[in-house]
Amino acid sequence: MVEIWLQGANLVQIFHMFGSKQSPFAEVELDGELVARTQPHENGNKNPRWDERFSISPEGHFLLFRILIKGMVGDTLCGEGVCDLQVTLRQQQSPCTVPLQKKGEPTGFLLFAFRQLEQPQLPSIPPQIRPSVTQGNSEGYPGRFQAGPPVAPSSYAQGGAAVSPPMPNEAPAAPRPRQEIAEHPRQRISSNSAEAGPAVPAADGSTGPGGTRADVEPA
């Protein structure tokens, strides 16, 4: 955008038909479209001052300034002038003077300044809070909306073993069976290696000699 600072004008005469005073105001058109209108400078006479600012598109070409006063029937033209906006922007000369004319006769000049406005930049989003979307899987499940880096799914305990959550359309993994320790067959105990003691009944109810455990054959 281009900001126009409409400062004022110098006129050669009073254009009011029934008085010695006038209160001029200005209109500005860009390519035939009205873009600004100032407030009348009360009793500004031949040296009105407005000091008003407005913004226009930098793509326009013909910038027309028109000075008027309020009359008994309608507005009375004091003078108008045109400048090429593109040429003015390329020359970078500010303030600018625009000659005013009425019916081919010079009636004064208008003074304005301009400056190009820079477009404000939006603040960037920090990476740690930038939203990300994970891709969907082959089963047709949509992706998930999450903030920050993806978080690995937590595991949960099942049957004493940590397993991962089941995938879609997949049955949960069965818990691993507890391994049983194989029992070894009872070994024969020699009578001469055992200490003497009270009789110990055997599987058939008999006792070994000398109060020792009877020899037991493996089943």
C-alpha cells in the first residue's frame, strides 16, 4: 500500500461568487474511483491546509486531485490536477507539487507527500508447538492431529509381560505361559550314606533296615 499525505493547496483567487471567504476541501480519485475526501478548511480561503492521510493501492496509475468549495446550489470547482502514480513512485521524489487548472486556466497548485507501507509479517510458530498430522495406515484409519513430535505409545502389562497395544483388526497377543521346571525322578538313596534314625515308611508302608529310608524305585 501507498500512504498519501495531502498537505494543502495555494489558489490564485476566491471562487465563492457571493463572498470574500471560502472553505475549500479536496477529493482524490484513483483511476476514476473516489478514494478520499478531506474535511473543509474553514475559511481557508486561498491557502487551505488539510494534513490528512489515506492509503491507496500501488497498482493504480492516474491520481486526480480536485479542489472544491460549497456553493449555494452545489459544489464549485476551484481547480484539478492529475499525476501518474507509477512515475511518481519510481522517481521517489516527495513531497510532490501538482498544478491545478480550471477550464484550461491555471488556478494554483496542490502539495502532497507519499510513502510506501511495508506489509507486516506474521510471527512464525515455534517448532515445539507447531501442529503435525501423522499419516493414515493401510487399513484406512485416519491420521492423528497432535502437537509437537509424535509420542510413542505406552506399553501395558499383561500376564506379567509388557506387550504393545494391538494394531487395528489384530487380536491381542496371548500372554506367554509360565515355564514349568521339569521334575527329576526320585533317586535311590543308599542305606550306607544315610544317618541312622527313626524308621521312615516307604511307599508300600514298609520301613528300611536300621531305621533308614527304604529304597524306592522310580515310578
